[in-house]
Amino acid sequence: MERIAIVAGVRTPYIKAGTHFSECTAVDLGRFVVSELIARTGIDPDEVDSVIIGNVAQPVEAVNVARVISLFSGIPEHVPAFTVHRNCASGMQSIVSAAQSIATGEAELVIAGGIESMTNIPFFLSKKFQKTVTNFQHSHRLKPKLSTLSHLRPADVIPKIGLLLGLTDPTCRLNMGQTAEVLAREFGISRESQDTFAMMSHQRAISARNEGNFKDEIMTVLTPPKFEKAVDFDNGVRPDETLELLARLKPVFDRKYGTVTAGNSSQITDGGAAVLVAGEKAVSKLGLSPLGYIKDHVFTGLAPKRMGLGPSYSTALLLERAGVDFADIGLLEINEAFAAQVIANEMIFASDKYSEGHLGRKAIGSIDREILNVNGGAVAMGHPVGSSGTRLVLTLLLEMQRRSVDLGLATLCVGGGQGAAMLLERS
């Protein structure tokens, strides 16, 4: 079977919700990165066989958002496109789906990516309000119309925040922050250790920016409505962050006993990312120079209330299936949904006790933080949920090139109780 290459990639800056991208739709974010990817690679859009985009908060005004993005990006009408959804791993799922379509001979060249406009996740009104409006519209006389409206009460028009609904698991009835609190308690993870990890994430992101590590990864975006303001950096990264400032923040998800704060959690963020995926035949035919190759991938399931442990579950299975020792991994990207969640995975990776208790197997080995999220992570950059899986892969491959690392691993937890991991080889 021919190897599957990731040829190139690009992402928008990751922007705090409600700020610079507040006027950008999910389609805009996708159009930015797909158009930029085509321009940077110089590929003929007619050579593209498919477009696959991961997205969580599917916009009602652009159903099958991948198709809308594809057309607005100048991809010919005859090229099919579809949207994938695996919560936080949607951006990684798009790459896997691209690789699978190439492996089966369905395609040779695929644009894959992930987008999320968390700013534009809608508010919802009550079922009673919807029913009242429907009855009002169906009534043809004034008296029945007024009678219908008279049944409404103030509580019926109080909106429900779609973002909070989407970040709450319906099976365990915990929001994602509460699942991080579960791990902090069960693993005895202190507030200080979480804040220290968060501080490291910001420091590394600032250092990476100063050293120019993001220049090949992040595109410049001219923001609507006037397209005059240029944005080219992740605006959630705080150069003035200190442990003292982090310590002042109050717990968000368990206000009395909790340790998870806004400062040691990933930020609510807008952003998009896209990569060009190709089989070896297409690489040779088009004269492409890949960043690297997909060696293997794994998705796993686990208890939704401990969804943050997804990297431990997926990584252990992936390495076993690929016949690779953890010691052979030269760079590691773990999505920082929460500092507590990453630390809990570090403990399972290193401890036979925790690994046997949760995974039923011996520990795979301690994580060396010198190779973990070396350019910072989602605590600093933010976590636009549909996009993060693509960013992890792109960030990892570019750093593997800079450091001449042969083998890298990208992994993340997934809301709803899943884990995702991808093993990548440098060209």
C-alpha cells in the first residue's frame, strides 16, 4: 500500500472568541485557509479530488460547510466535499478520512482541515417559545394570534447558550471543565502544578513566536468587515503571564473545592487549519515535497466523565499496533484542553499503577517535557474545537522538520469519551 503524505499546511491565527474574528463565519475561516493552502502549494484546484473539513458547531446557514468552503475557495464544482464531526478530533478525523480515501483508490489529492467559529455558536430559545411562534404563524385571525402570545412567560424567552450545551456531555451530565476536575481529584493534581504547566505553555508560545517558529504555519488574515486590520498571531498568548496572576484566578467549574481555572484551561477560540494530503503516486506525478507521512492512527473510547484520558488510551494502542516503542518518539503534541488533563495523562504514561488501573497494561514510559508541546499548546493558543486536530499535526510536522526528528506523535482527548492519536514520519 502506498504511503500517505502530508504535503503542506497552514492555519489562521487562533483568536479569542468575540475579538478579531467576531465578524468571521465558519465559512470565512475555512475559505481563508483553503485558499491560502492552494496559493502556497501552487497546485491546480482541478487536481484536487476531494475536500474534507472537520467542524463541531455545524452552521445552519451553511449545511455541509465543507462544500460551501470548497466552492468559495475556487475549487471546481465537480470536486466533491463533505464535513466530518468527531468533537475535538474533527480536524484529525478529516486527515484520516482523506488518507482512507487515498488508500482505497478513491482519490489521489485531498484537502483536509478543521474549522471552528466558537463566537458564532448560537443561542437557543425554549421549545415552548418555538411552539408559540409556530402557532402564531399558523393562526390567520388576530384573536387566536393574541391568545397564542398570551401563554408566553418571561422564562420562555430566556435563551440557552449553545456553547455551554455543546460542551456538556449528555451521558455523564458533566461539562468538559467538570471532567477535568474529576481527573484533578482522582489523580491528586494540585492547583500549583496546573498553573505551572499553564505558565510553561505561554512561555513556550511566546518563545516560538519570537524565534519565528510560526511563520510557516500561521497566515496573515485581513479581518472583515473592512478587511483593513491584519492579524498574524494567536492573541490568547499572554507575554505578561505570571504564576502570581494565575494564582489569583478563582476556580470556574467547582467554585468551592475546585482547582481548574480559566488560566489553566484552554481558551474559547476561533480558527481554522488545512493540510494537503496525497498518495505517493500523486507526490511523484506533481513533483511535491511532503512534510511527512502518516505511519498509523488510532481512535479509542473511554468513560465520558474521564474523557481527558483519551491520549493515554489511544497512544498505548497506537504504539502497540505500529510496533513502536514510546522511547522512539522524538516529538510529542498533546492537546492542552486542560492542564490537569495533560498532567493526568503524564501520570498514566509513567506509572504502572495508573496504567494498569485505567488501561489494563504496563506503562509505556515517562513523557519528557523537553519534547512535549515545545511551541506551547492550547492553554496559550486556544482550542477551536473542530480545528485543533489539524493544527496538532501541522505544528508537529513543521517542528519535526526544524529538528530533523524522524518520528512524532499527535494526540488529543475528545469530548464524549474518546481518544485520538496519529503517528507521523518525517520525509
